[in-house]
Amino acid sequence: MGFFNSLIGLIVFALDVWAIASIFNSKVETAQKVLWIALVLILPIIGFLIWYFAGPKPAR
């Protein structure tokens, strides 16, 4: 069970890092970026899901 839990933790960590990088590259104001990053950091799984469906998208 230890390996499986570690793998899940690593996946969640990688997704959160990706979300934070995408938030940094978005066009929203700095205050909104800080709030989104705080949400992802405080609630890693739920924050990621909320960001994925409702958060700012990266600038292209």
C-alpha cells in the first residue's frame, strides 16, 4: 500500500505544480493569481479540480 499511496501523492503534486505554472501564465490580475495559487496549495485535490473547471486559463 505504501507504493500506491506514494504514487498517488506524486501524481497530485505534479498536477498541482502544473496548475500553479498555468496560473502564473494566465492573463488575470496578480491578486486573482495569488488567490488561485493559495486555493491549490491549501486544498491540493479539490483546489486543482476547481481550478481545472473554473480557473483562469494560460495565455496563448
